[in-house]
Amino acid sequence: MPIFIYKAKKGPQEIIEGTVEAETKDAAVSKIEQMGYVPIRLNLKEESHIDAAKELSGNKSRHLGLFERVSSHDLNVFTEQLATLVKSKVPLFEAINILSSQTENARLKQIVSSISGELKDGRTLSEALSKYPQIFPLLYVNMVRSGESGGVLDETLTRLAKFREEQEEVRANISSALAYPIFIIIVGLITIIILLTFGIPRLVSMFSETKQILPLPTRILISISNAVRNYWYWGGLFVALLVSMSKQKQVSEKKKIFFDKMKLSLPLFGNFNKKAMLAEFTRTFALLLTNGVPVLDAIQITIPTINNKVFKLELEKLYNDIIAGMPLSLSMKKSSWFPPFLINMIAVGERGGNLQEVLLEVAVFYEREVRKINKIMTSLLEPAIILVMGLIVGFIVMAMLMPIFEINMGMR
């Protein structure tokens, strides 16, 4: 006899799941109703939507292919559109179906269609989103869950869309500021490599015919050119090794802490990294508190969003101190990592009962500081890179021309 998997309501709040044997689907519904339950979902065991969802989401550890990736921009557009539809009183299931039909990214379209199926089966939006941790981060899922539990999903999605938009704007400003210096470096390196691999060998053949003693800078340049042309593969191997190390996920705890500490101790760049992390932390923390998430849960949710291991360890200490009953500001005072300005502002927010508002002000302050440091770094980097590249190219040109000048002087 066929076995059906069902999900049904038992009373006004409780939802139960189970299996029932019946000849047909109608007979299964009758049996469930006889038990005093109201059927919500009913599927043959072999055709369960759960299996279909697992098949679609695949192994969670599997990496998405190049053309399967969902960009941050795609997710931002999805969040903003969903927030607009829900705010306009469009039912959630209908809103998801609308987005499924108009989403351009093929992978995201597939996922949104699956989410629609999950909603149809009686699951909440946060439960459906949690099946795709590679697309929807923990912060995203928890925000939606808190919005569902508080009955303010439209406001939550609006806040989340604004938060992601502001995050992307900060990152875009940093990327655009660094684009020109990186472009100068690439062009300069290409120019130097062309001179070393094509220009110098032609001059060497010309100088060898004169049989004169070449100046020291020219001899050094010829040696560098020979090394580049004969041992270029070592450079390629070194670059490949660096790329491999940067993508390696199984890095020991001690190595991760060491490299993250080094990032924070670099002159100018270290201060920039620290303030960028504090800006992201305070804004994320404020967003969760505004949405009604308790302080302890907010810190727990925020920890996985931090990329620096040193900062993660500090937040874990905060979490343990709060469990022990210590106020957040007092716990921060125990650490030398958190700046006095942040600690004092959080203390003011705790006393005034408006911690989320204070955190938002702190986030705005640190984001402004990040923009200032970013502007200073780029204004210093550009002339420094141009100067270094100019010196290198100038040395090459000088070393190439010195023998020619000597030949002309000898002929006179």
C-alpha cells in the first residue's frame, strides 16, 4: 500500500509531521482528518518535496561553478524587490513566484523556484533560505527569522536591503579607489617585462660586436634580463604558490592568527583594516538589535560574518562574558583591542537603553574614518607607485643608453 508523508495542524499553533498508509491521496486526507488533524501537505514518500529540495541544493560543501554563482548585486536586487513586494501587501508566496519569473540569474532563479515549493509545503521563508547557506548567509537567515517571529517581515527586509546596499557601497568605494593604482602597477610591470625580454637582448647583440667593456649598470641590467628570460618559470611557480596558499581553506589556527595579526600591524593599512572591521561589526550588530534580536544572540550571529580570526576571538570572549552576566561595555574594557571611543559609546547606549541607535552612530563614524583613510592611502599610493615605476624604467633606459654614449665619445 502506498505511504504518504503528511504535514498537518494539530490545534491553532502546533504543526506535526508523519506518515500514513492509504490507497489514494483522498483516502490519506480522510485518515488524517479522522485523527483530528488539518492536512497542510501530502506527498507520496517516493516523490517527497524534501528529496527534491535536497537534490536541487546538492551537497552544501560543493562549490558553485563560475556560471552558477550568485553575485552580491543579484542578492541585493532580490532582497530589495522582495522587500518592496511584501511592503505593498503582496502575499509572500505570490511575491516569491513573481521574483522567480523575473530573476535573470539562472542559479538564483532555480533557488527562488525551490523556495516557492518550500513555502507551498508549509515551511517558513527562513527555513527555506537556510537550505542555501552559500547564497543566503547566517545573518540574512536570522534577520528574516526574527522578522517572521515579530510579524514585521516587510520592515526587516527593508532594513536588510538597505544594510546590504550600504555594505556594497563601502566596498565599491574602496575597490574604485584602488583600481587606478593597481592599473598603474600592471602597466608598469608589463612595460618592464617587455624591455627586459625584447629590448635588452637586441642591445646586447649590438654591444657584443663592439667588444667594449660595458658600464656596471648595463652589466647588471643584462644579468637581470638573462635571469628573467631563462628562469621566468620560477616566477610563475612562485605566483601559483601564493595563489594556492591564499585559496587554501585548511589553514592551521596559529597560522591564521599570525597572518591576521600581521594585517592589523601594518602601517596605515592595519588601521584601515581595523576600522573597516569595526564599521562592519557595529552596523551588523545595530541591525540585529533594531530587529529585536537579543544582545547575546546578536553577537553569536555576528561572529561568523567577521573574516579576521583575531577579531573573532575577541568577540567570542565578549560572548562568554555576557553569558556570565557581565555588561557588554565592561567586557570590552578587558580587551586592548576595542578602542575607548567604542567602549564609551556602548556604555552610554546601555545606560540610556538605546544601544542600537548609538551603534548606528558609531558605524557611521567608522565608515567615515574608513573613507578618509582610503582617500589618504590612494593619494599617497599613486605618486609612490609612479615614482617607483619611473625610477625602474629610468634605470633601464639609462643602462641601455650609457654604452651608446660611450661609443659616441670614443668615436670623437
